[in-house]
Amino acid sequence: MSEKKIIFPDDKNSIAALPNSVLKWFGMEQNGESLPLLDEYLKKEYKNVVIMLLDGMGTCILEKNLEKDGFFRSHLKGSYLSVFPSTTVAATTSAMSGMLPAEHAWLGWDCYYPQLDKNVTTFLNVEKGTEIPAADYNVAWTYTGYEGVVQKINRLGGKAYGAMPFVEPFPDTFEKICDRILTLCKEPGKKYIYSYWNEPDSTMHKQGCYCDNSAEVLRNLEKQVQALTEQLQDTLFIVTADHGHMDSKCVALEDYPTLMECLVRMPSIEPRVLNLFVKEEKRQQFEEEFTRYFGQDFLLWPKQKVLDEKLFGDGTEHPIFRDMLGDYLAIAVGDVSIFDTREEADIFIGVHAGLLEDEMTIPFVVIEKKEMSKR
């Protein structure tokens, strides 16, 4: 097995706890545990609290690509953890809802929905591996809809806003996101702003975590955030990530016919967390073959062990959560990722979703902008 450090999720020290600290700050009922790292700063009662989530910018990515005395690293106050799986769909949903993956059931890029008996690409609402609509409605929001923390704060009489490409007014560049944050922070009253941008994740997937282009993307983000925060007053500004990233050896499941013949359907969730439905008569063959090929790089847990270990979180399970899980979960603890096809495997370099430290550990960057004059 890989010598790299394996880190299991910690519900009390995860990105799911981050928005619960904000609810606590507003004096509202939390959806789960709050984050001690953030609670300490919120005692200072700023007018504005901004959380900026930069997709994939794990602690290792920040530390290995940026200068130690640069803006981000000089404001790095600690690290905490993603949820499991350490991937965008699960982790950003936790960051927006304050719930753990077992509670919200947005488990990964592709999820199995028992109501349709299909693997659905969650954010795109298409059948996995195709451009075919999964249904004439949004599958994920229909079966696993939730109230976000921004919506909850507004419903209960507070002020909260989103600044991300898929929420009105739909800022489609990082510059526009920064402009929206600046505008909102200048408005009167106590408020929470949650923002999201898809870099450096997008670049690292295709070009790798430590290439010149990925480092340049990070430096540009760092410069823009520094310029933004220099214009703010009476604001607590947190920069964090949904998960980390790592470079991987990518293989294709279609190259392993003795495994393919055991499956009821292709895997769901992620290439580093494979949700596997296996033909009952083929289970022994599957266990033996999978262990032979991938036993050094993956844990192969039966469904009951996944549930017993509360891997997706120890909250109140979503009603369809258990039915979304297959017979086994293959969990990456090494450098290998398993894509469905060779075409997919050849595209990706940077990956995430497994249990390695580089995937699970995320930064807590704090910029405190004190009030310059009386409000």
C-alpha cells in the first residue's frame, strides 16, 4: 500500500462545519457542528463575513505553488478537512448547506438515483458519460433538494448573498465575483457572503497540480483577492477550498474485462471513489480480481462497512442515501484513479476524492479588515 498519509473525515473539523459557524454568528439554529477555527474569529463581530471558496486549492497546492511570504500563505491560519468524498459536488454542497454528505446525498460527480435506476451526472443533469438528459426535470434537486445556509439566513430575517457563476446575477468571471463582493460589503448591515470560483481545479485536472500554468492561475487569484481585500472595511474574509488535489496514474476500467463482467452497471461517484453494484454470483470473483489489480491503491469496503464506519458522515441520513450506495465502495488510498474509458483516463492528470492527505486537507486563510471609521 502507498506510504502516503491517509486521513479519514472528521465531522467536527470539516467544511460542513464552516457554514454552521455563520448560522451560530447570526444566532440561528445550526444544521450541525460549527468550526472552532472560524468561531474564534466570529467573536469579534465584524459587519461583513465573506467566505471565498477556490475549487481544489488544498493546503498542499497553496504551499507548493505559492511563495511563503506571499499574500495567501502569510495569512494561512491553519488547515482543516474536506468531507468524504473529497470532491466538489459533495464538499461544496456541504459548504453551502452545513450538512454532511450522508445527510444531503450529493455524493459525487456521478450519482446513482434509485428512482431512475440510472447514474446521473449531478451538476449537468445528464446520464453518465452522455449528453442525454437524465429526465425532463432536475434529478438531483428533485430527489435531494435542500435549503442552503444563504437561503436560511434570509428566510429567518438576516442578510446573506451568493457570488458565484450559477447564482443570480451570474458573475461569469473572477473579476465580476470580486466586484460583486466589494459592492455588497459596502452596503449597510450585518451580512454573510458566500463565493465560489472553479479554479485552480479546472486547470489542474487537465495540466497537473504543479505545472507552470497551475502556479500562474494561483498567483493571479492571489493578486486579485489581495486587491479586493485592500478595499474592504469591517470585514472578516476567509479563503478556503472544497478539497485538495494530487497528480494521479489514471487507468481505464474497460481494460479489465474480468472486472467489467462482474458489474451490474458502470461505477458512480468518482474515479477515486467507485460506487460498485456487483452481480451476486460474481462477488467472490470481483473481490479477488479487484484486490489483485488494485489492492495496493484502494480499500474495497462492502456497503455495510461503509455504513458502520459512517464514512459519509454521522448525521441523520437522507432517506435515499442507503439506496444510492452499491454493494462495494472502492476508496483510493494510493496514486491510481479508475476511469470508465481510456479516453477519459488519458485526459486527466490532477484528481481528488480519495483519502490521501493532499486530497483531504484544506486551508484556512484569514484576512481581517478592521473598521476604519464609525458606522
